[in-house]
Amino acid sequence: MRVRRAPVITACLALLGLAVGVPNAAADRGPDPYTFAVIGDIPYGPAQIARFPKVVDQINADKPVKLVTHLGDIKDGSSVCSDEYFAQVKTQFDRFADPLVYTVGDNEWTDCHRLNNGGYNPLERLAKIRQVFFPQPGRTLGQHSVKVDSQVAQGIPEDVRFSRGDVAFAALHIVGSNNSMAPWTGKTAPTPEQTAEVLNRTGAVMQSIRDTFAQARADRDRAVVLLTQADMFDPTVANPSFADYYAFQPIVQEIARESANFRGPVYLFNGDSHVYNSDKPLAAGSKWLSFYGVTTPASNLSRITVDGSTGDNDYLRVTIDPRNPAVLSWVRVPFTS
């Protein structure tokens, strides 16, 4: 026979003077808002390099911020990709008080074949970037490093996933220069080694996208955030040629498919085009649907481009509030230095 203990337990709690059946007001409010900062395409050139320590100081002093994300391009596209420069930037990254998630950009490896970049083999520079900036795969940078899910087993430690404030995050290694399929200096087409790297990394990115959305559904997350360097929907290009974007197609189709099948909002933060922008590139009626061969619109996908390059005068302070139907809101905070 099943013994009904609930009334007895209730009576005992009442005798002890404990509230029974009264909702916890704090619990009803849901999770507290969670704030993170987004920067990208910084530092560019000597003046920004000199100013960058003050940028770190300012973000460190922004008390609501609990996480920092850098969307790649830690140098401009016409400067040398030297070990010394990488070490210099890593020193500043290590000064961030909060965990730092760094998404790799094209300027620090893809475009290093250029003569004014030092004429490097880009794949050698990519290996160096991974060595310098991802010394502990599965952990963020910053003074208070935290654990993240990493694709280090696939040789891609920079692709990471994590959750904050009922939101699933993925940092995805997608870069400009047609996701690194633009021919290197002196070549008329991608080399076999270049193509193999892109195919491997693209496969890993698509798997990470699927895993992120699957985890978000399993955890009943309110939103998904994707972080990447490449602007795959660059509004500053009047007549984009598919020949310059074709390597993004499978990724865009995967993002569209997963977003359309997700019940909440999806946010894609990117750098690359350097001018702040917020739009819905895969909503019904967008030119990018036919451009990339996307058959089902994803009107719940919002894309946000951060200011960068010579216009890098601010960072984004992004707040997650699960009580907000949009889940995310953000403001541009001017640099004070």
C-alpha cells in the first residue's frame, strides 16, 4: 500500500513556521540579467595598438559585464603577421578580468600570404594562432578562465560552445576572404592544402551549429547566439558576386535551417565589414535567400555587425534577460580613451 506522506510533511512544515504553498518571489522572477561585451576588428594600426590597453581597462571597469567576446581580426590587413605581434595581443587578452572568448579572424592568418603581411604560409600562421591563443583547449582566455565545450578533438580548439542566462552560444571559425578560399599570392586558384583546411573547418562549424541548436532545444534555452568574424551578408557590397561568397553557402544554409526550426530568437554577431549594422538577412524577401539557395526563410535570425577598423570607437554591451521577449538587448558604449 502506498503511504501518503504529503499531508504529514505539510503539517510538520506548518508547525515549524515555514511557508507552505507560497511561491518564492525571487524564483518567480527567473534568472537575473546577464551582460557580456562584444568587440571586433581591433586593434587596427599603431594608434589603436597603443590605445588597446585602455580599451581593456574600460571593459574591465564595466561592472555589469561578465564575459567578453572578440570577433577576430586582431590586426589590420596590411601589417605583418609576426610571432611578436601575436604575443603582444595575447598579453592584452590575458589582462581581461572576465572570461574572454576569441573568434579567429582572417587578418591574423588567412591573408598573411600577402607580401605586406610577411608572405607567410597561412596554414602555418593558423597553427601559430592556435598555439598562442588556445594553450588550454576547452577553457576561455582572461584572468577568470572558465570551461567551454571545444572541438579540440577535431583539431579546431577555437570553435567552442557554452550557455549563459538561458542562451546557447557558439563561437564559430568563419572568416572573410571567402572563408579562406580566396587564392593566395601568386596562385590563381586555392591550393589542395588550402581547400582541405576549409572543408575540414566548414564541416566542424556546421556540426557545432547543429550541436548548439540541439543543446538549446534540450535545455529549453530562450535564444541562440552565434559569434563569427565573417560578414556573410555584407551590406556595404552593392553587387556581391557568388564567386566571392560560395564557401559560405553550406554554413548559411545550416544556420537558416536550424534557425527556422528553433522556437526562439537567434542572434548572429559578426565583424568584418567594420560598420555597425543590425538586420534580418534571412527573413522573407531578403536578397540573400536566393543568393545562397536558402529555401525556408528564418525571420527569427537577427544579425549584428560591430564597429571596427578605423571606425572602432565603441563596444557592444549586450544584456540577456529571459523575461524580455527578444531575450537580448544591446547598447553601443563609446570608448573613452
